[in-house]
Amino acid sequence: MTTTTDASVVPTTGDAAGAPRRAGRVGSALLTAVMVVLLLVAAVVTVVPRLIGAVPLTVLSGSMEPTISAGDLVVVRPTDPADLRIGDVVTVQPVSDDPTLVTHRIVGVTHGSDGIAGFVTQGDANEHADEPVVPEQVMGRVVYTVPLVGHVTHGTWGPYVAAAVGVGLVVYGVVMVALPRRDREEVRDGARP
């Protein structure tokens, strides 16, 4: 008498059968975590600033070290000059009608007969204060900073990186939907993972 056994329902012993499945699950979990982080960074850099009426700017120098480093991205929201205080980090246009912007901390406020006459700013890493600016030269207060992201958004290759991340997200989504999961097929065939 010969006994036959269906190999798909025989429990395997040892770790050899489960290792590829665990590796696949770990790989899938890591890829999912990377995609979630990328989506969160994209939201913090693009969506949130639009929702709060702010603009993201890339820091190009180390004048605000260690608080803000070159390559960090600062999100700046227009603020009423009357709401600004000493200690606030603001982005100013040092020379009116010049597109150059500087992000420094307010270290002094001057008052005139009509209220605030101007602000004195200084980089945290600088020894001397900047030339005073009038309220109209203040573009806004820094709401938050995203470390290192400015390296990607400011570089000439930034759009290519953004496009590659977008394509990667689409490919990941298609792969996750299109490819059947092995453990679901095994359960349908009567085997248990």
C-alpha cells in the first residue's frame, strides 16, 4: 500500500520555508515605511505651506547655525509686523525690490510715533547685527524648518528627484495592487502560511 501526500498541506519543519516569506514581508514593510516618509515630507514641503498661506524657501548659508543650516527648508508665513517679537526668526528683503532674501532672528525693535518703525535682525552664527529694516521689508515669520530638504528642492536636479519619487510611488502602488500576494494564494489552495 502506497501513501501519497499533497506537499502543499504538509507542515515544514525548520526555518527554511518561512525565511523567504519573512524576508518578503520585511522588504515590503521597509518599502512601505520609505514611501510613507516620502509622502509625509512631500506634504510638509508642499501641501502644508499652501494650506497655511506660507511659502517654502531654501537656506543657502550657515548664518543661522546651529538653529537652521544651509540646505534646510524654511516655511515662511506673512505676519503682521505688530505681531513680531524679539527672538522671532523672520525672512526679510534687506534691499527693497531686490529678490535676495535673508532669514535671521529679530534682536531689536525700533518704535516710532506710528508704532513699529523697524527691526534689527542678526544671524545666530553672526557676530554683528544686520542693517535695520522697515516693516515692509519683512516677508514673514518662519513657521517651521525641514532639515536637509532644501538640498533637493533647490538644486537643478530637484525636479528630477521629485519626478523620480512620484514615479516610484506610482510603480509601488501598481505593484502592490497588480501582483497577487503569495500567502493569499496559499490560503485559497487550502494551505496555511
